[in-house]
Amino acid sequence: MNQILTQPFGRTGHSSTRAVFGAVCLKSASQDEADHILDLLLNYGINHIDVAPSYGNSELRVGAWMKRYRQQFFLATKIDTIRYEDAREQFQRSLDRLQVDRVDLLQLHNLTDVARREQIMGPGGALEYLVEAREQGLTRFIGITGHGFLAPRMHYQSLERFDFDTVLLPYNYLLMQQSNYAADVNTLLSCCKERNIAVQAIKSIARGLWGNKNRTHRTWYEPLTDKEAISKAVHWIMGNEQIFLVTAGDMQELPKVLEAAACFKESQDDREMDAMVRSQNMTPLFSY
């Protein structure tokens, strides 16, 4: 089995696999199901896990692995509260659930609302606690995540105010065909490259919104399921060497994503991607 390539994760000093395990797929998983996923991660050499307290039982499932495998993974979780005290309480709960005394990366979750960001980054806000946690050695690095079309623009603005180590945002071929979104993403990528900030992509295999279809997966959007289409979507993202791909939030499609990441050699050109979009009836998750 091919191992997934690694490269420096921004300025963190960690050589991360280009595919980061998105533990949201463990949200409703049993421990037995999660342990099967762990075997898959180890087989592909995955060395980076991204989780969050809002992902159901995910922290508990990952926590069960940590006593034996903590040194093999760069471990990231998130804070989704606004105030200092709430952030401290939430993070302490995460440490307990993860069965660790520190994480490698602590991220402000979905920092894309202006009013909420002002509270979080203001006096007595959650960011104050994240800085304190870093000073205390409870986390090594601080990052931001975002969902929706405002994410790249908001991240750029946030980076003007605080020197975050990582950013996470939606990024896939179809989204990048929207000129306004692509312009915001490229502005952000340029800033991150200059400052050696790691960039993580989510929604890599999104096919579109469910609409009136019956939901067959646990993701809020409909994912691609065709193996060849998933491979093309993954390879297109990995063709940008600046991007780390966070795996999709569904266990059914995870093996296909990991296999595609392990087989990556070169990106897909636009003609191939356009043909895939048509054949899969893909639609953007959001638009300006």
C-alpha cells in the first residue's frame, strides 16, 4: 500500500501527510468502527488528526487511541465558544475526552461572522484563552477555520490582526470557478505563503447540496461516490502544493479519498475537471 506524501505543515516544524484525517466522520461511530478507521490511517501513514468538540463522539473515539499512538499524530482540535471562560472550560473538556494533556493545534472554529469575531478577538474573548493556553504549553499553535463563501476574506482580515499559524477553508475545483471566491482565496494563499502559514482545505469531494434527495451519507452536503471522480477531485487539490486536504466527514468514502491521496502524482487539468463536473452533475455548495 502506498504511503501518502508528507511536507512541512507551514511553520510548525511538523512534516504532515498531505491528507489530514477529518475526525468528524467519527461523529456517530462506535469504538469498533473507529478502530477500523485507525488501522486504515496507520496503513496509509496518516500522521495528522483534526477533530472538534462539536463533532459528537469524535473526541472520545480519537481519545481511545491516544495512550498508544499519541506520538504518531499531530493532534488538532477546536474552540467554538466566544468568551474566555467558556473557551477554557470547553478546551479542558476536550483534553479530558482526548485523554491528553496538550494538543499540537488549537483552532477557533468557523470564525466567519464579523460581530462574533469582534467578541472572540476582543477583551475577555476566546482568543485570549488560546494565547494563554499556548503560553502554558497546552497547545503549540493557534489556527482559524471557516465555512462558507466568506471564509477566505474573513481569514485574510483576521490574519491582519493576529498571527495565526494555520487556516482552514472550503476549497475545491467548482468553488474556484467562481471568480470572486477564487480572488479571495488567492489573496489569502499569497498572504499565507509569504508568512509560512499552513492552509487546509475542506469540502474536497462535495458534489452539491442534497436538495430533495434521500441522504445516504452523514455529511450535510452530498459527496462524490464514484472512485474515479473522487480521485480527480483529490488530485486537483493536491496539485496545489500549498494545500493540505482534510478528508471528508463520512466513513464510507474515506477509503477512496485515502487511496486517491496515496496515488497522487500530478494534478488534473481543467478539461478533465470540467468533464467530471458535467458527468457527476456537480453544483457549488454556495455562491456569491
